[in-house]
Amino acid sequence: MRRMRNFLRLSAGDRYFLIKTLILLAAIRLGLWLLRFSTLLKILNRINQQGQISHRVSISKIVWAVNAATRYVPGAKCLARALATQVLMNRHSYSPELRIGVTKGETGKLEAHAWIEYQGRVVIGNLQNLSRYMPLPSLEGVKL
């Protein structure tokens, strides 16, 4: 009940943006489950090519919306969150960089993490031990 009250206290614009973010995050999560990663990236690139939105939303509002929507999308981990943030930032005239890094865990098992950087700063997906992840080459400019 408290969450509903908090939602209703938001401005109409914030509620609309949060609902759009929730739908985007859920679609990306579903896409990660059902599609090959390269296919999902092609779809997201088409969304990005549809043009930018005329009014600019702040990066902090984008991150807030993704973090809030994550609570309602089962299985939305770092990659889904990073992809949703990337789409929203692209649509609002920012140029984010999707970063995916890998490391060996304590048991020797390969671990991966995804995050978004903008102007050399991590905007979503920051971890206390992020530096232990070796970033893979950027997917920017890769023909899918």
C-alpha cells in the first residue's frame, strides 16, 4: 500500500516515465531470456535510431527510474539494468557506453558484470570491487 501511495505522490510526468521504464526493463529482461544477445542488441539499436526525445531527462532521473523499476521485474540483473539505462540515455541525447567485464570468482568460476559509463563516470552498476572486472572490448561500432 505504501508503494502505491508513493507512486501516486509522483508528478504525472514521473509516473509516466517510471511506467515506460518498467515496460522497457521488462521487455529487455524477456528479450535476454528468449533471444540471442546479438538479436536483442539489433532491436535495441533500432529503438535508438528512432530519434531522440526533444525534452531531456536528467541522468539521475533515468537511474532512479531504472532502480525503481528493477524492484518489479523478476530477474532484472546488471545486464538488463545497464541495457535499459543505455536505451533511455540514448533517447535523451546522452552518449553512454555499455561496459561488460569478467573476472574469476573465488571458486575459479567465471563471473561477469555490466555497467554504464558516461563521460568516464559509472552511472549505473557501480560495485565496491568493480576494478577486479576486466572490461571486454566495447561493442560500439560492431556490426551485428
